[in-house]
Amino acid sequence: MKKEGVLVIAEELWERYLTTKEEKWKQELIIKYLPLVKEIARRMSLGLPGHIENDDLISWGVLGLLDALGKFKPEMGSKFKSYAALRIKGAILDELRRFSWAPRSLMQNIKKVNEAFRTLENRLGREATLQEVSELLGVYPAFVEKVMAQVNHCSVVSLDTVLFNGEDSQSKPLIETISSKDEGPENRLEKKEKIRFLKNALNKLNKREKLVLSLYYYEELTMKEIGEILNLSESRVSQIHSRTLLKLRSYLKKD
């Protein structure tokens, strides 16, 4: 949509849409923010299994964008782009969780690999290699690599599943606890306790591990981008990330 040879800016589109509620202005807004949906989908796809199509992520993200368009009000005091990004990511995560691709067998394998790492590191006084872990478990190194990759995949959808939930856990995920509308005493206590445990566990990590988590979860950089910053390969960053999550899981279990 052009006006006197220049693109109609977002503020004008919003003014026209809010004033008229006409479908054509809504469609213009969707077109304008579609690149945001695609960028969020692209970043999220980097940590997911290959069978999940990027086009599906985009479709789910568009649903989040539509939800944001319907609920956003300028008087909320936030920029629409920031508000929409949260809704888009949330919509994609909601759909991914329906896949339920963190079954009990996966959590059992994560537990076995994590315990093997801990046993070897206590024995050797240093970080264990994938080869050493595979020998202790009596499996091929490819199995350990696959489990470590699944830790990364699982954390994209639910970091809480990796950190708090065991294969038989019935506890409520931290993200659900924090976002729950139920502000009863039990919910507040559970949220407070989990956050306290997580803070204590994070303090036990070394500087590089903290940096990788910060760049990945807070700065939302990809593994490749983090590797460029730290002068490491993408696969090495992925290993550090998954191993760090397993360390956090161990620390949380101890607490």
C-alpha cells in the first residue's frame, strides 16, 4: 500500500485499522508483520527435529500474529512488534507441545546419560567426553550424541521439562506455574521454590556455560552465531548447551 510514492507507515495502518476495522487494513498489517513471523519461525526451527516443517511453524506463527492483532491496544504502552513477537512465539510453542515429543523413554535416556557424565566427572576430576560416556554405558557414541541432540530439541519447546521433570514426574512445569492465572498460595509457593532452585543451580555454572545460556535464551542468538562469538564450532556450542542443561538438571535434583 503506497501513499504519495512512499510506503504507508505502520502508525498510519494502525490508525486506519483501529478507526475503520476494515479487513483490507488488517490484511496490510498482516503483510507488514509477516517477515517477523518468518524470522521467529526460522530461529525456532534451528533447534527442532527435521520432521517439523518450517512452513508449519510459519502457519502457527500467523495464528499468533492474528491473535495479537485482535488483542493489541495502543494504550497498553508497549510496541506492537514486541507484543506480537511474544504471541507469535507462544502460538508456535503451543502447537509444538501438542506433538508430545518428550516421552518417558527420552527422559529415561537423558537420566542415564546425565548420571554417566556425573559418575565420570567425579572419578576423573574433569569434563567427560562423549566417547568415555558411551563406553561406560556400553553403547555407541552415536547414541550419546543423539540423546544430547534431543536435550537441545526438547529445550526449544519446554526448557522446564529438561530441568525439572523426571520420567515419572507429575509436577507442574515452571512456565505454567509462572503464567498461571491461579495465584493461590500453593501456586505462588511452587513458583518461588522453583525459581530459587534455578538461581542456586545457575550460580554453580562456569562463565562459559552461563554465557552460552545467556546468549541463547536472552539474546536469542543461534548456536552458529554463538560459535562465531566464542570462536567455537556450531556443534561444539550445541554440546556445551546440552551438557549445561544436564548439569543444571543434576544441581536441581540435589537441591
